[in-house]
Amino acid sequence: MRQRKLDLHARVNGDLALDFGDVALTSYAGLELFARYLRRTRFNTLVRDACAGTVTWGDYGVVAMVRLLIGLLIVGGRRLRHLGYVQDDPLFRRFAGVRVVPTARTLGRWLKHFTMSTVGRLQDLNAGVVAHVLPGLGLRTLTIDVDGVVVSTGLQVERAFRGFNPHHRRVPSYYPILAHVAETTHILRVQNRSGHVHDGKASLPFLRAVWKQVVATVPAHHVRFRMDGAFFREDVLRWVGAQGAGYAIKVPFYRWLDLQQYIRGQRDWEAVAPDVAGFTLSAALTPWAFPIAVTIYRKRVHHRTAKNYQLDLFDPNDGYYEYSAVASNLPLTIRNLWHFMGGRGNHEKTIGHLKTGLAFHTVPTNAYAANSAWQQLVALTHNLLTNFQIDTVAAPRTRSRKHTVLHLLHTVQTLRFEVFHRAALLVRPDGITQLRLTNNAATRHTFTRIANALARAA
């Protein structure tokens, strides 16, 4: 039945007067559900165990400060000074477990007390959070995407150099490297680095640390690495092969590798996807004294691309092609390997979420160890939100040949709108504190569903 227009509109006669008072009103009702999840997973104990035996963490203690920063990132804070906008919210204080929220200056000084040794404690904490969910998923194979990401910094930031920033080459930057679990979007490990560090040259210590963490977390699993062309190096290939792990690594068209000779001589290309074809070399010639299987693809384009460097390498006589190559020891067909490498794009999405949603690109201080600790806490927040969804309401997702995430996970922006940024009142009927929300059907359904899932998880 159609409603009358008079019933749809409300008249607004003027501006509302602004009044500021001391009321028990919160803008972040969803933090209560997340706090329940942290209690059920004994998060505070994980923090204390990871940081046991280190120097004093100040008046507030390490648990309160870690939860304070996690809460700030979840509600959307991107700078330390944003604490001033949430310090009087009763549910934010309750989530952090403090009566008085410290100032941004206090939080900055706390971050500057970190050394690279204590940053390692945060890495251990992050590993413990990932290990809470990953072994229980029953994965037969684990796909790990490894890549670097540029974080632009200021001129006075410690250990920031001009380097591999493709968009702002003269801007000093950090170049952290991340290991991403494709099946869950967990950040398995993150390590901050100076801006002039090359991915491949400095990757082996990081890969060894990732491997040690994987073996301790999910033993007896088949592990596969996906990496870009910067990791196509003899030491990386030998190390991955020695661990018995699988790999799929993009191959640059180096002149010393001379893949062009195989392309010019190839007559039969196997169809892979629309406008994509490929063929496999069982043993490409390299100066490394061991053969490498390389699969070469060409994708037909119907126009000149913005960067036509490949057209200088080849002389196609029946149109234009973009070429790519993949070195792999996986038992995959040409078609499946193409789709498998396409799954690396999910890692880029996760990095985008870290930057736009959780302020991974923020540089809070001019101290290298403090900024490294910030990156660890951002990764920790992302992993906790991932665990929260997998353990409560995330639905299974249809598996694909790209081998990406197995659950329908929301971005942090969606979680803020649907869960965390819900206004509510703290009331005390009969002396019992309750959280009173607006009787909105969608909010009631979401909160009830999560609360019931938490009760079953307990």
C-alpha cells in the first residue's frame, strides 16, 4: 500500500541548539561485542605472556596501552591526537580498561620506549593471535603472499630514505615487507625496513622467520609462496626448494635469461583464458647451474598500452601482446597457474585496507622502532578483526582457482558502519549497567547474531 507524501516528510523549522553535557552516551557500542571476544580468547593473557620479562611499560601497563591503540584504530583514529576525540567516551574507556585516557603525548612517549627487541615481542603476540584461528580451519595447503609496501615519511624520520617509491621518488620512505595468508587475509608477519632496501636482496631472513612461524603454527601442511619478480633470485629459489615448499614467482624479462628466444620460436600456444595463451618450458637456461620450469603467457591487447616497453622486445606481426612469465614448481596446469598467480591481487586489497582503513601508512613519531611498533599494532588489529569475523558470523565462501580468502569477510569500513559506530546509552536499571541501543531492526539482528555466536564460542 502506498503511503501519503505527508506521512513521509518531516518539517524542519530551524537549527538545533548545541549543548554539551556529562551524559553516559557512547558512539561505539560495537566495542562491547569486540571486548567480549577478547575476553573469551584471553587476549590480555597473550599480551602479558608475549611481553613478560621486559622493562617497565609505564604507569598504564602494556595491556592497557595495546588495547588503547587497538580501540583507537578500530573506531577510525589515524593520528595519536585523535585520542582527544574519544577520551570521554565511556565505552572506549571500558574497552581499554582505564579510568582516564592518556594524552597523545603520553602515548607517543610510550611508543618511543620501544626497541627493536621489544618490537619482536609484538611480532610474537601477532603470531599467537594468528595461531588462535589458523590451525582450526583444517587447511591442507597454506598459500603465503610476500611483498613489500611503500610508506612515505617526513624528512626527519629515522632510517627513512629515498628508494622504491614509484609515485614519489624523491620522498623519503619506509619499505616494510609483509607475509599474507591468502586463505584468511591474516598478516602472518610484518617487518619494517628502510626505504632503499630491495625486496629480493633482503628477503631471506624474513622468509626464514616466516617459515619458522608457519612450522610452529600449522605443522605438516603444504606451504606455497607467491611472490613478484623482485624475489626471482638464486638464493630465494634454492632456499624455498630446500624447505620442500611450493612457489610461484613472477619472472622478469632479464636479458641474461633471454626468454625472448623461446617466445619467437614458439608456434603452438595453449589457450588459457579469453585473449590469453601460454606455454611451459620444463627447463629454462639460467646461469645458476640448476634448471627452472618457466611458464610464459601472452595477453592480446587491442590498443597500444601506456607503457610499450614490451613492444621493443618483441615484434608481433598479428597484433599487440603483453607478456608475462612465472617460475613454479607446483603441479598446476598452465590454465590453473595463470589463475593462481591472479590471486596475488587479494594481497594488494589487504594492503589497501591496512592503509585506508587502519592507518598503516601513518608515521606517528620520528623514531624507527616506535614506527615499527605502530606497524605491528596495525597488523595485530587487522588479525584480531579477522579472527573476530571467522569465529562469529563470517560465512564460507566458494573456493576458486585463484586460491584466495575462504570466508566472506567485511572491510573495517563496513564493520565500523554496521557494528562499531552504533550510538548507545549506558543505563543502570535496578543497579545493573546495560547498553541501550536504538530499536533498529538491522542493528538488533547484527548485534544479537554476534552475541549468540560469542556465547556458543565460550
